[in-house]
Amino acid sequence: MVKSNYRGFVGDKDQLECAVKCAVRHKKFLLVMDDVWSDSIWNELLRVPLNDGAPGSRVLVTTRNHGVACRMKAQLFHHIDKLNPEDCWSLLKKVVFNDEDKSEIVGLEDIGMDIVKRCDGLPLAVKVVGGLLLSRSRRRGAWMDILDHSAWSLMSGDLNNAVFLSYEELSPPLKQCFLQCSLIPKSKVIQRRTIVQMWIAEGFVRDDTGSQLPEDLGIEYYKELISRNLIEYDTQIEDQSGWIMHDVVRSFAQYVIRDEGLLVSEGKSIDSSVGNLKFRCLSVSTKEVDCASLQKQKSLRTLMLFGTATVELKFLLNKFPYLRVLHLQDADVAELPQSICDLRHLRYLGLEGTSITTIPQGIGNLKFLQHMALNRCKTLMQLPDSIVQLQHLMSLNIRGTKISSIVRGFGNLQNLVQLWGFPTNLQDKIGDRCSLGELGSLSKLKLLTIEGLEKAFSGSMVAEAKLSSKSHLTELELKCGSMLKDRKEVEDDRKDYHTTQIEEVFDDLCPPPCIEDIVLTGYFGHQVPKWMARMAAFQNLRLLVIRDYPCCKQLPSGLGQIPFLDYIRILHAPSIESIGHEFLLPSFGSDGTSTDETSEITETSTGTRQPCHLSCDVGVAFPKLRELVLDQLMEWREWYWDEQVQAMPVLQSLRIDSCKLNCLPPGLACQARSLRKLCLVNILHLVSVENFPSLVELHLSQNPELQRVTNNSSLQKIEITNCPALVVLEDLPALQSITWDDLDA
């Protein structure tokens, strides 16, 4: 409700004050303001309207600056103590060692205690040093080198010492990558791939041997910074593709790069921040952009503008002859001027979320352009024909645009490694437009998403895409337009679609054996594609997502036998009624013969339960699966998984949302011994949640018939919302926290 960037907009500020006042009037509230660096938003906006709250309301503020708390008139102060050396050592062990490394821990404890004493009880300092030790051998000499490093005495403050020590141990290319990360505004989300592409464009990612693709080496750099705790995964992004940087680490990095790079954030002006200095990298996140001040920065190699007001690029870009990276994220840019075609050194062009409608035809003159990000450019209708001249182009992202076709000859871009949003031409007509067949010549592709496959005809053009022979392809999304209405029911006027055609199209789009991530969106065949009926062939698969799956009654077979599969999400599958043992175990012949078999019961298509045979020597199903999401399988009623069927031994998180299950299978509670988090939402006939020995966190919402939560010995936290029949909570000896909201009460 409250925006931190209200400053300078009097009308907006008045509206915000009114909204805050109405929200809290005569109500008791708790407001938590975390990591506050300035008292201005409190004294200039929040303090007065919050006076309308009811007596007993409280405001909790966390800040590193005692003066901020004083200026906010805080009444009670609680100073957080630093960690004692023993707790610091425990934290360092958690970062560096595994549980099995007990002998090594004992041998290094004395040096480790001396190292953590230098961290002065600061958890972040311990984590950063731990990340550095993680990259070293576990020999006393290597740890003594860290303890005696001169960096401990070169910076002021123990935390800066720790960060500086880790920074000094980085290779020169990694130092450049790390410093550039500090120029991304804290409030902006930059995906891992985006920052890696910027590093490549700047020349920070170098492999003198030529044995690695730049993208692969860049990802290694990224993971190295993560492992050293200099950047961290953004927990708000499920697939760990986003990252964040701690404020203190960011301040250190910005101090180091101060002569070459600058971040101009809200509340600062470019002119006052830049002065007479000349920078190589400039990042601007303000409402207004002073183009006159920008034009003076003629040595810029990287220019990043985030969410700014209207930027007049026409008279700006020709001032930056050495520009390699131009990133305009959500900037109010409606036109890309012809002058961009004169940026001869440009390697990266990012226009994500802008309002551009066309790309200049002269873009083909940018002979060194490697990366072009046009995703979320919702008014962009087409790419210029000169796109086929960009022979060094390695990545192209046109997802979320209105581009429906690409000029013929696109297959000549032999260096393409990543391609998002490739459009299927209507009826796959050839003419002067690109067909699916042109994908066949793109042999270096590692990532590919194809959209609009409902327009494709089966036949040679689809097969010529040659997906199964792409030896580098690890990530693939195949997407059709959704047949599901807002309530996720199949649209009546599309139920009569000739589904045989789409089944044949997908049969011809079989991924290669090396595939690691598969996303299937909008597939409306009645039968699973032939290659999905033998998923065990994809032994490298790690992620499977199936979205908008309206007509198929079965899930892919053989998933349980994939050794590294660790994430599955099924979303909006209204025709699934039952999940049987075939989800866990490989298929058997109709005679059911196999060695060492035991008799089991399964359900036939007629609804009667018949004996079948399950092999006792098939091993453990889903041996590496850590997260499973089954969301909006609205007709799902039965889940068969018996206690003796070994599966999902390392499953940590399970979410089931919107189905008609009446019970959870006994095999889940018996075999999923690592399950820590269980989220059950809108399960219409579920009666109980019981006998989960490892479960720590349980979220229950809108389960109308749920009556009991019992015998969950490790359960510590329960959140309950709208479960009106729930009357029994017992045998929960570890329970520490319970939140129970009945919104209809």
C-alpha cells in the first residue's frame, strides 16, 4: 500500500496518507518496518495517519542506525548482541562441512575458532569467510593462510575485513563480475541469465582454452559468488534464478568500484552524483533522468536504466561510442532510435518491459551483438528482417511480445544458444517467413521455448526441427494456447478440436536424451506424447512442469525411474481422476509376469479394482525428488501408493491444491521420511492428516471436511485457515507455533 518512492508527487502522497488512515482507523495493528535506513518515510508520511489506529497498536522497527530509531521517537530499544565464539564456530561448520566430516572438524577446530574471533561475532562475516573456506582444501595450512591473510588489517571494521578477504581471493574476472552486481538497484529483480549475459558482453567471462561456452563459464562464475556468500539466492523466486546482495556487501563493492561505476538511486540526481567524474558503468533508478548530465559520460561501456520516466534516446545514444551494454528495464521508452544502429561495440541490448513498437531495420549493422532481450515488450509486433544478419547473436528473448512470425533465414544464426518465445507460423506456411524446420540447423541451442504450437501441422516441417538430435539442449518448453477458461474448465467451443493433430505434432518434438528441464504448457491431446510414455529414457531430467493439461487422463510414465529428477509441478489438469502406481513404478506387460513379484491391487479404466504385479527389485522411485506440486487437478479423487512401495525418500516439500482426494496415501507417510513442509489447500473431502514423523511445517487452507491432525511427532508449526470441521489436534509433542484464522467466523 505504501510506496517508498512517493517523494515529489504531492497528489500521490495525499492519496497514500488517506489510504493509510482508512486502513487503520479504529483498528489495532502491528506494523513491521524492516531494515530502515532513513526516518523520512515515517516522519513525512506514516506518523500522522497511523495516529488513527486503535490504542494498543505497535510499530516494530529494525535498523542498523541508532540515529534513525531516535529520530523516529522509538520508546523501547533492543540491541541485538553479537554471536559468541561458540555460536560463530557452529555457523562456520554449517557453511563449510557436511555431517559426515566429523574427523576433519576436530582437526581444524582450533584454527576455526581463531578465524571466527576475527569476525567479531557478525553472522554475515562468518558466512562470507565460510564461503571462502569452502573453496579451499581442508588442510591446516590452507586454513592458516586465511587466518594470517593481510586483508584482516587493511580495512576498517571486522565485517569489511571479512568481505575484503573473500574479495581479494577472487580471480580478476570474478572481481569484475562481483562489483557489477553491486550496481543493480536493490529493489530490482535481475535474473541469473541476464547478469551473466552482461558479464559476457563486458568481456568479464573469458575462457582462453575455448573449451567452454561463455554461458556455461558465466554460470560457473555466478555459482562461485553464491558459494562464497557474496551474493545469495532470492528465496522469493522458486527456481533460484534470481539473486540478491546483502546491503553491507553491496556497500563494500560500491566503495571498491567507486571510480569506475555508480548507482544513482531514487532521491539522488545524476548531476550531483556524477560531478566531473567519468565512469565506465552507470546504473540509474530514478523517476527523472537528466540527459544533459548523462551525455557527458562519453566513456560509458555499460548503461542501465530501471523504471525511469520518459527517456529521450534519440539525442542520447550517439554520445556513447564505446557502449557494450544497454539495459533499459521497464523504462518508459516508446521508440528505439535509428542511432542505436551506430553503436558498433554493442554486445548486449536489453529492452525488457519497455513500450517499443518497432526495432530499426539497421539493427543488422550491429555485427558484435550477442544478446537481445525483448521480453515483455507487449506492443512489439515484429522483428526486422535484418535480424538474420546478426551472426554473433547467442541469445534472443521475445516472450511476451506480439511477434507472430520471423523472417525466413533465421536458421542461419548458427551461434544461437538461448531462444525464448520462438513463434509457430500460422499453419507453418513457408513463404518468406521462418518455419519450425529452420530450428533444425541451430545445433548449439541449450535453451529453447516454442510458442503457438496449436497452429502447427504435423509432418515434415515439425520433424525437421530435429529436437531429438540437439546434443546441447538442456532446457525445453513446448507451448500451446490455453484451452482452459478462468475457472480452469475446458472451453466448450474447443472441446471438439481434432486432437490427433496436436498429438502427432508433439510426437515429432521429442527432446534429446541430454534434456534436463521440460516445461509443457497447454497440451490438449487425449494421449500423452509417445516420448512422455517412456520418460525413463531421459536420465538427466531434473525438472518437469506441466501446465494447462486439459484433456489427458494420465500423467507421464516412468518418472519414478529418473535418477536426478528433483522438481515436479502439475498445474491445471482437470481430466486427471486417479494417480496410480504407474506414476511411481515402470510399466509391466499385460500378463504381469516378472521375477520376485508381489500381488497388488490397482484400478482399471472401468473403475473396478484388479490385482496387478509390482516388482520387488525395481529400486526406489523418485530417489532425488525434493519438491512436488499438484495444483488444480480438480477431479482427482484417488492416489494409490502402498506402504511397501519405496519412493520419494528425500522429498522435502509437497503442495496439493484444489482436488477431491479423501485421504493421503499410506505410502506417502511411510516412505517420504524427509518430508518437512506440507501444504494442503481446497482438498474437498480430506478428513485427516496423520502419521508423518518428519513433518515440521503444515499449512491447511479451505479444507471443508478436515477433522483431525494427529500423530505428527516433529511438527513445529501449523497455519490453519477456513477449516470449519477441524476439531482434533493431538499427539503433536514438538508443536511450537499455531496460527488459526477462520475468515468466515
